[in-house]
Amino acid sequence: MNSLAMRGSLLSLVFLVVMLGLWELATATSGGGGTAELSEYELLMGGAGDEGVARVPPPSAVISHAIAELANPFYDNGPNDKGIGIQLAYSIYRVITGYSMALAVALPLGFVIGMSPLMYKALNPYIQVLRPISPLAWMPLALFIIQDSERSAIFVIFICSIWPMLLNTAFGVANVRQDWINVARTHELGPLRTAVTVILPAAAPTILTGMRISIGIAWLVIVAAEMLVGGTGIGYYVWNEWNNLDLASVIFSILMIGVVGMLLDMALGRAQRLVEFKE
Amino acid sequence: MSKPFLEVDNLAKVFADGQGGELTVFDEVSFALNKGEFVCIIGHSGCGKSTILNVLAGLDEASKGNVIMNGKEVSGPSLERGVVFQNYSLLPWMTALKNIMFGVRARWPGWSREQVRTHSERYLTMVGLDKAMHRKPSQLSGGMRQRVSIARAFATQPELLLLDEPFGALDALTRGVIQDELVKIWSETQQTVFMITHDVDEAILLSDRIFLMSNGPHARIAESVKVNINRPRSRATIFQDPAYHRVRDYLVDFLVNRSGTATPDTQGKPRVVDPTLLPPVSPQRPAEASACEESNTESAARAVNA
């Protein structure tokens, strides 16, 4: 009971209960004055009386909604009504596809930049200009060139996740200890074998850090991208539920975005621990 | 006289001094090593010992001069020249065994996995690490790491082994133990070894000859001191040998009094010195001087032959 981890989780639980309690209380009181005149907006929404007043749902409503959704996450009742699992699967698929493509480009390119000061000098200006561009700014161009909203979303993920991986790979490769390179040299390893057997493991922790940053960014961006392109995915789902004014669904999906993002990060955190080494 | 195994001719290294000028660390360094010899090089810091070793290894390039091993010019690193670095340079993500297998596999790419493993284990056992072979370098003490590093170098069976102050970072006790192991492996394999050290006793224990470098800049290998002490030598008994004190006094005298002014002979080759043939440097040891009279005649003959 007195271990730090135990006390930490206990305190977390206390915070949760307090927060949910405050939330519940706040939403309960605001619904009190239902007799007031309906605003134009409420009239538009077809609301009459208490029932139709749009307000932030209490946590109890969100939780019961979440239980119902999670009980059947993969139902599919047409384009406007799919289970949360299907929507998340679409988003994850897009993130993984765009992210893998970015990795496939960033890793070899990062090696080239990291191993050759000349290439670093030649490519660095482009990287510095392209890197700060908001990934969504690419969207119109992507839509025009690719002519496919699905692939455009994947392209946006590609373009936003490539930079941290590229820069971290280049940095990791460039900063491999000269001693280890000398070991490879005295053992007459060729450039390719040196890259695979010495530089890659030596730079792996740095590369994984870049990959972890990238997956976080990709998950941030996919929500916004899907709000734009629509159709499927968790970003579209949030926006669609907002249009439906189903705030319980909105809050639930926000939480799900957080949970999936955390899981993605944890997965890469695991991978990072696998390649870490102590000197 | 047949051509020596390794010939270093007129080597020099010039660095930019950072103020637009040049700094010649060492200059006109010439020497030769015979096959199977154990040679140590001693000199004050900054005389370029490590640079010479790196040039021999092919990791660094000399500004002038050349190195010829087995009739071939040294250009770039090679498996024929194994290096043990002062900071061990083990790959930290591999276990001790994997580190050695890394070297063995590079040396004999055609070997089966089993062959590589057996060979590597044999060398790890030689340095007494058979029980720690699955540990990573971070889980080994400094002494154990250096043993792995030595095992890796010997396991690839290079024709020339270059040791850059391999025991510099170790405590005296550990150093002694590994010195004994080094002597043991060396006497089994009879490889040619070129080693940098700052430790006079270590040099006497291990070497056939000791190169003495004058101070930089423009450092030279001024003298080549013969260590006329019979093998096998042991740390525990070597100091009882009168020749040991003659050599030791000579080395210390050089390092303290003469390293600033000493020069090689007129042809740029190190002056060959056998301290046991010289009159004693320190007069407080007359008894020892007479005690080694007998071996003196023998070594005098050898000195003439050389």
C-alpha cells in the first residue's frame, strides 16, 4: 500500500472521481431552468421543452453510451452509422500506411544524410523549408494531384510523419561513436555491412525516438485530415456526431482517440526499449 | 639480413595548429619490427604515439612517409592488423561472445555459425571469461571489458596486433592479472605485438624491445632498448632479476632527464641500446652489476649479431 506506484494510482483514482463528480454536478444544474424561452438555435434543432435542449451530457450518459458502443464496435448500418471500431480501424489503417511509407523513405534517406556531410549540406535547406509546413496545407495539392480523398489522407500522414524520422535517423547515424566505426573499419566491413551491423544498432535508439514522435504526430493529424476528407475514420466520426449534435458520441470518440494514441505510443515505447543499450 | 616484417620509413604527422600555422607532432620516425616480436613504445603525452599506432592500423594517414608490412604498403585498415583500443570499443548492444563472433565472422566469412562460435568461445575461455560470455559490456567491469577486447583482437589472428594503452584505465591489480593473461596468450600465438604504454614496469615485463620517444613537437623514436630478460617472465619474480633494474633505471633516466634532447642516430634509426651492457646508471647497485656479468657476455654477443 505504501509503494509509490500504489499511492500514485490511488491518487489518480481520486482525481478521476472528483472530476467526474464535478462534471456530473455542473451538467445537472445547467439543465434546471428548462422553462426559459427557446433560442432560435434550439428551435432550429426542433427542440421543444427540456428534452431537446442541447447541452453537454453528464459523465453517466457518456459512460452508458460508451458501454453500448463498445459492446458492438463493428456494426455497419450504412455510411452515416458505423461502429466505433470500424471508424478507428479506418484511421489506424491510414496512419499505418502513410507512416510505413514515410519510414521506408526516411530510413534510407536519413542514412544517406547522416553518413554523407555533402548530402546533408545539399538536402538540409529543403528539409528546413518543408518541415514547418502544416500537413493539412498539402491537402488541396494532394487532392488535385492524387484525385482520391483516401489516398490524399494517407499522403498527408506520410508528409507529416517523415520529418522527425528523417532528422532523427540522420542525427543518430551522424553521431555514432567513431570508436564503433573504427571497429567496423579494422574488421574490413563494407559500407553496407557497416550500416547494417554497426550503425543501425548504434543509431536505433535515436531512430526509434523519431519514430515515436512521428506516430504521435500522425495520430494528431489523421483526425484533422479525416474531418476534411470525410467518409470514414475517427476524425470524420467526431465531425459527423457533432453535426448530429450527439455530444455523448463526440466525447466518447474524443476519449477513444486518446486511448488509441496512447496505445500506439506504448507500442513504440516497447520497441524502443528493445533496441536500447547501456554503454 | 632478410627484410623485416614491418618497416616504417620516415613517418611524419602535421596538424593545423588552429592559428593558421602547422604543428609537426612527430617527424622522421623510422623503425622496423620483426615477426613474433613484442615491442612497447613509451613517451610523454603529446609525442604522437597514438597517431603512429593509428597510422599502422590504417585508421589515420601520415602526412609523410610510409609503412610497409610483408612487402605491401599499408593503406587503410585491414584484418591483418588487429587493434585493441584504450576504451575497449566493444559494441555495447552485443554480448561478450557476440562481440568476438562479430570479429571472427568478419575474418572468416565462410565459416559456419557453429565454427565461429566454437572459435570465439575458445578465446573467451583463454581470457577467463567463459562464465560471463552472455553478458553485455555494460554488465562487465573495466578489466573484463578489456579482456573481451583483447580476446576479440587475438581471435581474428592478425599478423600484427596494435594495443593502444590497453591497461591505461584499469587499476593496478586488474592490470597485473591481464598483463599475465596477455603474456600467456602471446606466448601461445607468437603474434607480433606493438603496444603503447605509460607504465615502465609493464613495458619491461612484456617487451622484447622498448622504443623510447623524445618529446613532441618533432618527436622522434630516439632509442630502441633491448630487454635482455629471459622468458617466461613473471610479475612476481621479475624484479629479482638484476637486468630488470638495469633496464628500468635506464628507461626512467631517459623519461626524466633525456626525453627532451634525445635523438636517433644519423640515419634516423633509433639507437639500439642494451642497458645490461652499459655501466650501471645508478651507482648504488654495484652488487647487481657484478651479478649479471655472466649474462652480459651472452647478451653482448647477441648485441653484436643484431
